[in-house]
Amino acid sequence: MKIGKIEKYIHDVIAKDGAIFLSLIDPDKQSADESANIAKISEENGADIILVGGSIGAQGTVLDETLKTIKDKVSIPIVLFPGNIGTLSPFADAVYFMHLMNSKEVYWSTTAQIQAAPLVKKMNIEPIPTAYIVLEPGMAVGWISNANLMPRNRPDLAAATAMAAEFLGARLLVTDSGSGAPDPAPAKLIKAVRAATTIPYFYGGGVRTAEQAYEIIKSGADGIQIGTAFEIGNDTEAKIKKMGEAIKKAGSEKV
């Protein structure tokens, strides 16, 4: 499969800026208008991609209306971060076509993908071959996917899993501690994963401060997915601005 427009865009942003900032929006957490407002603020403060998805409730009319409303407000790509086959929509530009590398259930590693493939093609959404690794503590995604959670203190296991994903044909790698995780993964784990792979590598989960975002990019991640930090409390615009500046600063030091 040839590299699509959005996948090429990801490579181009990383080559230019050294890092990519992904603002993650869960349609189940707020109204479509509120989601679109977060997306607009994110774009204005350096976000390169709007990710849309959630573990529960992010599907059907709720998902479609959120995507359409966001699309009216932003010009950057909108990519689906699917929680199941019901979280697909023709109103997105692309989808993480994910293989959950450490689930205990065959559904999440193979069956869901078989069910989703014809829909993705019919909806004309660009599929991005993505390997997904759920790290401790996993949070909701770990519970729903019945993941064999990757230990935070075993960077060697994370690196081997990431390497296997690339050998199997993944063109994007995402490690995720789960939305709302108390802390990001240790720098040693992120460094080990980066050293073991050559494909674009995004990290998500537990990133609440600009300092944490900066260190994650400096440790080797090519991008950061941030969502929960923008949902909690007020000062959303200030939080997004600080995160964007930190990610791009760390990226510029890598280019």
C-alpha cells in the first residue's frame, strides 16, 4: 500500500519541525461545539493533527456531528483514533488502522481489523498502518482491550514489541499509558523504543505539563498525543499554548 496524503504529511512535519503535536478530542466528553472550540484553539497554538476518538461513547451520530463541526473550524488533518469498529466515520481524513500488539484477545489483534477494512475502504478514509502498545497503568483502554499491560520498568520488552511491530509492517507506532494516567512513561522506556525502531513514534498518556512534553520529545518520541490535560479545569488555551511551544522547542533541537 502506497503512503497516503496524511501519512506523508506526518513525515513532512517531523522532518521540518522535529516533532508533531496531536490534540486528542473525545466526543463523549463534551458537546460537538466544545470539541470544535478545543480543536480551533489547538490549531491556533501549534497542533498539527486533531485526533478524535475514545474508549466508550465515541461513535455514531455523536462522532459524526463532532467531526463535521470540527472540520468547519480547522484546516489541519483530522485522524480517527478508533476504540472499536463502530468508531469509524467518513467525515475524517484518516484513521489509525491499529494492531494492538499486547492484547490477550484475538479480537483486538486481528478480528476487529478484518471487520473494519471493508468499511474503511468504502468510507474512503486513509488507513495508516499503526502498531499500538498499551503501557501500565492502561486506564480505560487497558481494561476494555484486555491488554497484557507493558511494564513501565521493562524498556527492553517495550523495545522488542516495537521492533516486532515494525518488522510486521507497521508504519506508525503509538505507545499509550492510557487517558488520565497519573504520569507519563519513564524516559528510559521511550528512549529504548526509539532506539529499536525507525518508523514515526508517538506517545500518549499522563502528559499534563509542558515540561513533561518537552522531555518526552527529547527522549526520542516524534509526537505526543494530548487530550485529558485539555479537558481538566479552565485555562484550556494557555495549556495548549504551553504544550505546543514545548513540543516544538524540543523538536527544533532535534532537527
